[in-house]
Amino acid sequence: MDLSIIIPCHNLERYITPLIISLNAQKFSYQVELWFVFDSCTDATKEVVRRKLTKEKYDVYFIDCDVHSCGEARNRALDLAKGEYIWFVDGDDWLFGNNAIEILLQTAKHYNSKLLRFQYKSINYKLKLDMMVWQYLFSSELIGETRFPPIMPHEDIEFMRQIGEKIDFKVDEINVPLYFYNFGREGSNMTQYLEKGHIDP
């Protein structure tokens, strides 16, 4: 398996369709599996995914859990993922362009990347982030036994800190936007945190 895409979902019935459309549109020549982790969902998120996803392109797996944590939800899939590479994608964002997967894997395999960083688009063009896990393609070898801590919303930062301490840590970069970050989506973890005045974007 070349790539495992891990997608944590919490009540995204109204927001996950753009991601599904972007996954359906992908053109790639690799083996890719999708891990949807439905964490404490009380809406029809799973039914939307089942109905709209073109499953023939991927090996698709569903996990139901009740951990109330994006990081812990990712861990559930990370324990089972079989991909040489791992991409953490949030369920209310989407892939940018129809060849995002192909570009990522071609580049990573060509350079034997352990960690590949790429560009992203966002509604907020002034937003500058560098510690969000969706900005990177990880080799499963680099991740190893590292897992997300049971904290929110800084689980990404702590996970990246642990990755950065590894002896074989090295970041390759490509200047191509491959991800759309739906920043400011009503009800998202980040939006709720900003509304409480904890972060200045």
C-alpha cells in the first residue's frame, strides 16, 4: 500500500461533501486507502460518505469511536494503516486539484522523502501555519510508534515536536498548493478556540 489517508470526522454531515468530491476527482497510479474515523458522531456523516464516495478508487475503512479528540481519532487509524506514507486530512477541508495524490507520491518516492511539506490554499490568505499535520506527507517509517497526545487543540504541535526530535528528521518541500484549509468554518475546533481569544491568527 502506497498511501493511507486518515480522516477524523465529528458531526461533519454539512461540511464533508467538498472533501468527498475532491477525493472522487483524484487521478493517481498508486494504491491508496482511506480511513474515516467517526468520533462521537450523532449526525449522518457516515451515511453521506457512504452515499457520495466513489469507493472503486480506494480501499475504504470506517472506524467508529467515542474519544472526543481529533488526535486520538487519528491514532485509531494510525494503529491500523498499511501505507508507506501517511496523510492526515481533516474532514472539513479538501484536496486541491485533481492530481494532489499523484504529485505527493511521485515526489516523495523520487526523493525518498521521510517528510514532505507542500503549500495550501485558505479562505484567509493572511493565515500562515507551519505546524499543522495536514501540511505534510509523512513516511510511516518516520512516524514509527509516535502518536498524538490526548489534548486539544494543540495535538498537532505536540505531534510535530516529537517528529522533529527524531534522528532521521528532514523536511523536503514542494512549492505547489495541494490542500484547501477551510479556516473559519463555523463550529470547528480551531474556530471555537479563536473565539475564546486563545490564538491570534
